[in-house]
Amino acid sequence: MSELKNISIRGARQHNLKGIDVDLPRNSLIVMTGLSGSGKSSLAFDTIYAEGQRRYVESLSSYARQFLEMMEKPDVDRIDGLSPAISIEQKTTSKNPRSTVGTVTEIYDYMRLLFARTGVPYSPATGLPIESQTVTQMVDRILDLEERTRLYLLAPLVRGRKGEFRKELAELQKKGFQRVKIDGAFYEIAEAPKLDKKYKHDIDVVVDRVAVRSDLATRLADSLETCLELAEGLAIAEFADKPLPEGETAAGGAKNKSLNETHERLVFSEKFACPVSGFTISEIEPRLFSFNNPVGACPTCDGLGFQQKIDEGLVVPDRAKKLSDGAIAPWAKSSSPYYRQTLEALGRHFGFKMTERWDKLPKAATDAILNGTEEKIEFHYADGARSYKTTKTFEGIMPNLERRWKETDSAWAREEIERYMSAAPCPACNGYRLKPEALAVKIDGRHIGHVSEMSIKGARDWFDGLPERFSQKQNDIAVRILKEINERLRFLNDVGLEYLTLSRNSGTLSGGESQRIRLASQIGSGLTGVLYVLDEPSIGLHQRDNTRLLDTLKHLRDIGNTVIVVEHDEDAILAADYVLDIGPAAGIHGGEVIAEGTPAAIMANPKSLTGQYLSGVQAVAVPAERRKPKKGKALKVVGARGNNLKNITAEIPLGMFTAVTGVSGGGKSTFLIETLYKAAARRIMGARENPAPHDRIEGLEFVDKVIDIDQSPIGRTPRSNPATYIGAFTPIREWFAGLPEAKARGYQPGRFSFNVKGGRCEACQGDGLIKIEMHFLPDVYVTCDVCHGQRYNRETLEVHFKGKSIADILELTVEEGVEFFSAVPSVRDKLQTLQDVGLGYIKVGQQANTLSGGEAQRVKLAKELSRRSTGKTLYILDEPTTGLHFHDVAKLLDVLHKLVEQGNSVVVIEHNLEVIKTADWVIDIGPEGGDGGGEIVATGTPEDIVREKRSYTGVYMQELLERRPQKKTEAAE
């Protein structure tokens, strides 16, 4: 049978698909596009990938199948020509704080192997390499000395320890040893002086005295073995004659003296041990470099690299506050007079008044209040019933909170104290996560922590240069390890991630970044004959880096794979071999193939909305006039230097729509989220997270609220849904409770909640699903056979409004809900905000954990729209156009500009040029990613950015501003 040329799909009806029949060419790059919610993911992931994966898993043995997740059979008549399928979605890699870019890509595993096999341990005390030797090497070293050199062979028992050591000396005498060297002097054990236990001592036992001769090998080996046994792997050969002349060695004048050799002694170690400090590494194995293994993890922070510490900025959040007004947050709300009287006593001692501002207090006073003092202070206490005086030292607020946090068994008390704690780098390992022993092993002067801190681009250069700096032996060992590391680094570089560091926590990666990491791993696997399904891999990529990503996808195609990409990016659509445009609209109005064929065929098809945008017939409108900055109304970030930011200062004009742009890894998120948002949230809203290092932020008095609308899930359980999140479900329940049937039965709004007893189905506790624990397998959810997935009991479902029960309402799409509740403004208006942000196609009761990152972000935006505006809110959005078609982008921009028209300020991090060209103000950060970025390249209107030669954003925007007509779209009207 000849090989099938196409993937042939017949009768696809999954979700909103309307019996689609389509033939997709195999071994091609296929892009599926269309409005958000039109059914692209239903076809690509829930039909094609699900069936490919299901068939592959079904071909395995029943034993293997129990360990693999089985996909549900999609609603489709037939699919022919399928290959085993691999899906790479946008989910963040892992929230585990132990997971890093290095561990996820396996680069760190190879680095551990490299350091274990070719690394050299250095002594922290001397900075010199430390070596381990076998007994044979030790014997050879001694026999290399001049004939008749007289030596003492010593076992160092005690090094710098306090004590009398009578018991140890008696034990030695019992074993037959006669002489010891105590604190530099030799004694017979029987005549050893009494040692003062208050002082530190050094004790060596004399195991043998020899004069070097060629026939001494056996005796030396026996004596050295005895030394090593007594002294846990250490032995000393001490010269009995006068010290050697400067610059000569006992071996006869060669100047390259052994690193463990002094003029009076040779120190041998069968482990890696420093002769000066006694610093020892018992083994150098890959597990020593793992922060997830107790052998290598820093014992202070358990390999996390940070510790929870009391944070001065949270204890005193507002330094301009007076003590009497509650400047000290943990003491501010207490009704007890104790805290006030304590402060008054400290005031009498250090000379300050309760009416003074915190920032005006003497430094000695603030130090004493926060960290305690050894000075004796007289405290007066009175609680109405009695009064007393006491003179004592003061523990300090921060040490007191830390002590109570460690000692308490009460979860409530710990939670209260944790409000004043934040994560700080571990003082023991400086954030490197590893024990001193692991960090003592170096290659080319760097330990594994230093290498992990490098960007992928920097690490590539460093690993590339290692063979030149390695010895022949090291090169023989490292050649295959370096090949694996360099290949993985190259793939990460090819998908535009060269700015990430290997130590970057996986949980901090965006959906696009984690997807491209998985894509890089797939390229590394070199599989052929596979079907890859990707979900918007271009998210978070600047136009400049798009070409490299598309080259990567083409490479996957060229080695014999079929690549299906769900994508809205113009470059990706134009680079495709075959395009499928699904629509015509979202939800129930979508699910049909509107156009298919080459990109040129799509552009020529008048029915295709995508084609109209690609050909320029329709466009996102460029505003005829941009808002102008108001003098003095701006937020000014001064001296931002977190991550790769180079001490930058920038102004964000208020009451405007500002876009922060630049290449991936340039420093946009560090500037906007890590610095501005976290500092503002801490100052205005008392948030706990520490901002990135900066000098100050000016102009926060013009803002009363700061909101970061990110792409994190709106809820992680099936109980959370868009209606509950935006507050529409409460008025729905109240409306149902007010219906005549409900009143007659005495039902309250709580009756219509699936979260409390009463109206919900108790068999599944209102989930509609029952969780069956499978122990070593993933938990399985099955539809509840009592309520059949409707969540409510029969009595509750008997109450109807316009023929629908409360369960039917949750099954409506938002668009249907707006129509259904047209006469109920409290419900209609809230659902309308969801429709305004382009989510008319999702269900009112859709489980929150099934929403994509972009959808979750727009649900949050809808919630903000439904609130009454203060006109002084700062909204921060990170790539709000994720998952949006050109037409949806136009709608979203309407919503964002509406917020600005109410007097608020909107700042977006964005790569989408359609958004950037409509901004009032642009801040371009770069010019490159990682170390080559972190500077302000240009600020001003989009037209100003175009004029800046260093700005990559300007280069690509110039084409767009010249090419696109200033024509309003229907959505923008």
C-alpha cells in the first residue's frame, strides 16, 4: 500500500466543530488560524493530537498503558494517515522551586557529570588545589626523596580542638603507640603534659620513624595505612632533620613543589583534604552537585537558595509614618498598652518622641527597635490593674518575630508572622543552593553555581572554549559530555532563548518560554515521522527572533515530520506550507473551515477574515491623534538595576496607554513587573513581595491602586469559573431565589450554590464529577451518576427561569447569557464585560482550569472593567494579545483605551506591533537580550521609536506604519 500523502479527517464534531472534513498534507508546516474560540484548538489538540496519542498508547501492552494518560476518543467519524503525536502546549513548565532551566533541559545533569569527572577541588583556606592519593602514590612520593632522609610518619588525630584528651591518649598507649607530638613538641605518651581544656590543641601520634631507603616500600605502606586509619584518611611525613632551603624540595631541588608540601612536612590524603584547614571532600560524584540530593544540597536552605527572613520593609512599610500612627506594622493594630509603653521606654533611653516620623528617628534608635540592644533599659508597664518597672536589654522586633516563628506550634501565629517575612538569598550558600564542598570544585576557575548563572549565550561561549583549556586527559573524558551540553545550548539559542540563565526558576518562565524549551528538547531528540502539534510558539518573541523560531519549525518538517501550529502571528502564517482558517466567528458561531490552502490562497479568499488582515483590506486602526503626556503627571522609576537592568531611569506618563517593548530578555518584565509593579504594590497595597533593586519611584501619589493582570489561572479547581470570578454568579443565585417557585419552597440564594450543603448534589459535593483515587496512577474523574454532572440535587433543578434550571444557566455561553439575562442588568452587565474582551464563546460555568493563559488574563480584565473606576488605577498587562486573532486584538484595544479614557493608566509589555502602533507612548528596552540589554533604547511615540536607529522595534514598526492604511475596522468602530 502506498504511503498516505495526507492526514484525512472526516466528520470532526469535537466541541464546537461542525462536522469538518479536511485533508492536511503530511510532512508540511501547517498553520491553523482564526478568531479566538473558533475551534482551532478543538481540531488541532482535541481531535488530531488526541486521536494520534490515543492510537499510539493503545498499541502498547496493557502493563505499559496503565502508566500513561489515555486521551478521550474525540468525536470524529474517521482520521487516516496519522503518526504518533507529540503536543507542545503553553503550560508553564513547573511551579516547583527546585526546577530550573538547567534541570528541565537536562543541561544541569551533564554539567554535574562534567564537574564530577574533570573538576578540580580547591581549598577555601589557601585557594590552592587539593588532591587525593592512593597509598602507592604516597609511598612513591616518599621514595623519591633523597636517600637517608629521616622522617616521622604521623597521624594527625586532633586539629584545633579544645579538651584534655586523656581518654584518647590512654587508648593510643593501649594500642602500643609510644610517642605523640602535642602542640609542636614530642613527648612519650606516659609523660605527656596535662592539657588545659580551655585552649585548642593539635595532637599527632608517631606511627613510625624511618630513613629513606629503596627497600622500604612495604614498611612505608603498612605505616601509612595505619596513619590513614587513625586519622580518617590523612597522613603526615615530617622531616626529622633541619628544614629545607627556600625554593628546594626534598626530592632534590626542583622548584615545582607539591601543593600539599611545606618545608618541614608532606601531607597526604586519601580523600580530598586541605592540609591547612582540614577542609575535606569525601567524594566527587555527580550527586555532590545536585541541590535536590542531601549529599550536595546546602543544609541551611535545603537546596532552595533562599530563606524566609523577617523583612524590615514589611515591618516598617511607610517610613514617613509617625510611631504614634502605627509606623511599626506588627504592633500597629494591637489594643494592648504593652507595645506603646515599650516604645515610650526606648524613647526615653534614646531620646525620641512617639510623635516623630520613623525616618526622622536617630539611627541608634531605629537599630535598637528593629534589631535589639545590649544596653540596659528601664521599662515602665501599667495595665490598669497593676504597674511595675523592670530594667533589661531589648530583644528587638525582628529577632523577636523570628524566634516566635521558629518556636510556635500554632499555624495561625506562623501565618501572622509570615506577613512580615520575604524570601532572601541564603546566607550560607549565597543563593547557589549547594554545600561548600560542591562549590569548592572548579573548572577554569568557576564552580558549577557560577556557570549556572550564565545566560545560555554566555554558557555556550564558555563551554565552546573549554577544550582549549583542558589537558589531554580532561578532553578525553569530557568530549561526549560537552557534545551533549553544546547541542542542547544550541537548540535553546535557535528558539530565541539565549537570554535565559540556566539557574532561572522554571516557575518564573512565561508560557511561550516554557513551550520553546520543550520545543528545543524535541529538536534534540531528532525524531522523524512524528506529528507535532504546537500552540502559539511565537508568544513572547520579538519580531527579530521570529525568523529563528520559524527556521526551527521548518527544520522539524524537513527531517520528516508533520508540524501543525495554532498561530495568529503574521510571519508564521506567511511561512506555512498550508493554512487552515477556521471561523467565521467564535463559539457556536465558529467550527467551520472558512478557507484553506497556501497563504496566497487565504489572502485571495474574500470570506477569510484572516486573509483580509494579511492583505491589508482590513487593519487595526492607527489613532489619528495620540494622547499627549501631562506635565508632572508621570511615574518615574529611578536607578532600576534588577537582573540585567543597567541602573536605568524611565518615566511612564500617567493617563495614557504605554507599551513597553524590546527583544526577548531585554529587561521589560524586570523593569515593569519586578521593579515598578512590586514596588508600587508594596507601597500602595502593602504587598509582601520584594521589588528588584532600584533607588526610588516618584509619582506614586497620583495612583491609588495598581493591578497586574497576568496569565496565571483564575482558579486551580473545577469549582472556580468565569461567572464566580467576575461576580456574576451571586446575582444569578439571588435572581433564582427571588422566583415564585423558589419563594414558595423557602429557598435562599445559598440553595443555588454548588459549594455549600443544601441545593448541591451531595454524592459529588457539587463537583459534577467524582474523583477516584488510583494510588500510583493519576486520579480519575468520572461523571457523578446521581446528578449526571449537573452538580445540583433534583429539588433545586426543579426551579426554572424561562425554562432553564440553574445547571442549564452554567452551560450557556457568555454570549447566550447576555441575551438570556437581557432584563436582569445586575447579571447582564457583568457578562457583557466578558463579551467585550472577546470571551463571548466560553461557557458561563466553564471550569477555570480549562481556560488558556490568554483567556484567564481576559477574564481578569473583564473583572476590572466591571468595577467602578476611580480614574487613578495603574493597570499592568503582560502580553494581553496572547491567543488573539487580529480582529480580537482590535476589540481588546478598544477595551484598554476605554480604561484610559476613564483617567486610568494602562501599561502593557507587548511584542505585537498591531498593539504597539496604537500606543500613546512607547518605552523600548534593549538593545539585545540578557547581558546585551537592560538599557533604555528609546522613549516617545511610535513615530519617535521608528527614528531611533538602535531600536529593533522601530525597524519592524516602520514597515507597518508605512504599509497599513489608517482605516477603522468594524471592531474598532
